[in-house]
Amino acid sequence: MSEAAARFHEAIALRNGAPALVRAIRPDDRERLQTAFRGLDPESVYLRYFSYKHELSEADLDRLCNPDFHERVVLVVTQPGNTEEIIIAAGGYVAHDAADGVRAAEVAFTVEEDVHGQGLSSKLLAVLTDLARADGIQRFEAEVLSRNAAMLGVFEHSGLPMQASVEQDGVVSVSLSLAAPSAADASR
């Protein structure tokens, strides 16, 4: 287990100035996560899962709310609610050994519609990049529908070297190198 990932928490401000917290998911987030998922627009669900579903299954909730924080890392972004915090975004990765011998991870995000454009996917990607690098992961991979311009833009503007290819059915395969930037690159 990556202690840094399992204990991660950072107070942030959305672009509109609203306070939020980026933190590691916890087992007690099951109902908060299900509530957030049920509040998603069907199109957002389709863009994330490539299918329509109305709620997360018990197996989905088990997998998401109980990651090992090494092979699977899940972070949530929360805001204070009337009685408890509300999940407004989530992101994570699942690590694997790629065919080319590189330690890679599939990365994905979900953001509630009312906070789109507030920089949450970019923030989650930056945090996950740092955690993945510390855990020896060298590349993020993602499959994104070509019509999901917002997510493709997050990857393109991440500052990470990116390769993308359009596969069948309008799916874009994205590869982001997590190799730490050289001193020369960092000074540019």
C-alpha cells in the first residue's frame, strides 16, 4: 500500500473560489459515491463507462471504496454539505504491467456536471501523476470517446507527453508518459 495515496488529502479552491477537499476514498464513502453517481447526467455516465447505467453495483462500490492504494488508487473531491460532505468528483487508476514491460495504469475521472470547468479533472490528474510516479508507474493509459473533447483537452494540456490514436467506434486511445521532466524541460 502506498501510504501517501491512502492518506492523501489537500484543501483546494475551485476556479469559482468555492472550497473543496481532494482526498483518498474511504470505505464509508459508499453512499456518498452512489448518491453522486445517481446525480450524474446520463451522457456523463456514457462518456465515462461507454454505456448507460443508473447506479453503481455493490461490486462497483466494493472495488471503488476499498482500493489497495497500490494497484488501485481512488481519490474523491468533496465539498461540505448540510450534514456531511458531498462527493463532486472522483478519479483513479488501476496499475498493470504492460506488454512492453513498462509499469502502466489505466486512469479515469468522473465530475459532477454542476462543477464542470472548475479544473477538477486537471487537479486529480496532477495528484494521481505524483502518486503514480512515487509508486513506479511510468505511463497512464485511457480510452476516451472522441466526442469527449473536455477530457481529451485535460490530457492534451496536462504537460505530460501524450500519444493518441483513434481506434474503432470513435474511441481514442491515450498514452501519457509519466517520466519525470528533465531539469532542462522544467526550466522552459
